[in-house]
Amino acid sequence: MKRSILAVLAIVSANLPALAQDIVQRNLPAVVVNAFQQQFPKAKQVEWEKTADGLYEAEFEMGLMSRDHKVYISPEGRLQKHVEEISSSSLPEAVKKQLDARYGNYRIGDVSKIEAGKQLTYVVELENRAEELKLTFDASGKVLDERAD
């Protein structure tokens, strides 16, 4: 039993690097670096990875509060998705109203704004004594997804 657990752990740990590869910026395509630097010239502490689907992922901090950001850029240099950590006070009023009305007994945790093409969504993590939830809203306050976290 002990050997089989060790074998499974060895296989899993050997395959983890295949899911996402850390990349040094000098090894990135110039078009990706240029697109990133044009859109986020004040980015700090940038870490790059290449995702399993071929996109380049950059995690970085930006702004006075050093908010976390994550962007996905295609090999052609097009921004596919931007995830930005925001404060709960930055949520649209419609989202705040939904949270107050339906989830008033939860405490708000992490909040993110996600731009993917023309679609804008907000992800809000909630928790109370009994459970944790992860909600996805559109800008009008409609709940797009609700699941246990």
C-alpha cells in the first residue's frame, strides 16, 4: 500500500510541471512582451508561465495598493483575459445590492474583476460559519455561477 501511494505521488509530481511552465521573460516571444509592456507599463514583480493551451500567463502587481493581476496573452500578442483583484467597494452597485439582499449573512473575501474579450464578470468569495461560496456576477448583478468553494 505504501509503495503504491509513493508511486502515485511520484507520477503526479512528475506531471505537474507539464501543466504550466515557468518562463524567463527573455525566452518569451517579442510580440508577447511588447503587448504586455504596452498595456501594463507599471507592472511590478512579473512572473510568466505558459499554459497547457498555449497562452502566456503573466502574474504581477500594479498600483498604489499593489493589487494582484493575471493576464493571458496569445502567442500572437492578443490579450485574451485580464483578472484583477479589486476591493468589494469597487463592485458595481447592482452586484452590491444582490450581495446585500441574498447573501447578507456572509462575509466578503477576495473579489476579482475579469475581462475576457467584451465580457466583464466579477467573482466574489463569501464565507460564513457553515460554508464558503464562490459567486460569479455580470455587471448588471445577475448571478452567473454559484458554487461551494
